[in-house]
Amino acid sequence: MGLKANCLIVMDSIYRVWFGMIGVALGCIVSSCTTVATSQFEATALTTYTWRTEYTTDPSDRRRTRTEEFATTSLLNRNGERPDGAVTGPDDQGLWWAELPPRPTVEEMEERKRSLEQIGTPELLKTVDYSLTYTSEGQTRTLPTDHSVYRKAVRAYQDGRSLEVLLGVGDATVEDVNPQ
């Protein structure tokens, strides 16, 4: 490959990166990403344990499988502080968890079984729903977010710092926060 070909490849790569960055910036502008400053906020993570069991008429065909949920327990984590009712934690994600819900009994699982179905083994599902509540210009909003934003907000809260909040498309989610 000659020098001219190498230059063309490098220029092509530079243009792709440049236009990619412009595309992201324009996408954010067009989709109306909003930035809000706030000193009043609360980061929450709802940790939930749920027992569930699969029922199937054909174990080789996922389309013939349905799931039933049984007992569940939840615990609301606020700003990374240990909540009342926490039994375990903090875990590797900095979250506290409630006690385990009771495992479904054979009778409970059989009660929900339909004709010709096989009952699967109960499994314990762990889920977390993250949100950020903030007040800005006299308006309080609670929006969904992710673990990364939750942890940044927790650290800012613990340090007594305010936040710059980057909202997502249609101001329906919190995409990022920057401690101020």
C-alpha cells in the first residue's frame, strides 16, 4: 500500500469520527436533551427479590413457556444510606436488600399449573429500579435512571454537593449527573 492510500485511510477514519461526534451532538440538540441545576435531590434504588417459576408444555420450545411470579420483597435505598429493614448489604453495587421472600411451596406452584404443563424449578430474581428526584425552579420531578447515575448522585449527596442533571430524550429520563 502506498503513502497516498494510507493517507486516504487515515482521512477516512478522521472524517468518520468527526461526523460521528457531530451526529451525537445534533442528536442531543434535536431530541431536546436538557440540563438542569439542582441542590435538592434524592437518588433512590428499589431493590426487589421475586420468586418465579416457569411452566411449559414443551421444554424444547420457549414459545410454549410462561412464567408465574410468587412472593416478593422490596427495599427502598435512599442516597446510599442503610434503610430500615435492610438485612444484607451493602453489596458490590452499594445496595441494601430486604429479607428473602418465602420460597413457593409445591402446593402454591401446583395451584397455578394448567393442564399438561410441567412445573420448572423456582428461581429467585433480583431486580433494581433506579430513579432520581430533583427540584428545580419550584418543580419536583422523579425520573428513571441507571446505576451509574445513582452512584454519582449518592457520592454528591454524601459530599453535600449540588448536581447538574442531564435529561434524556423528551426529558423522560436522567442520562447523567455532574456534581458541582
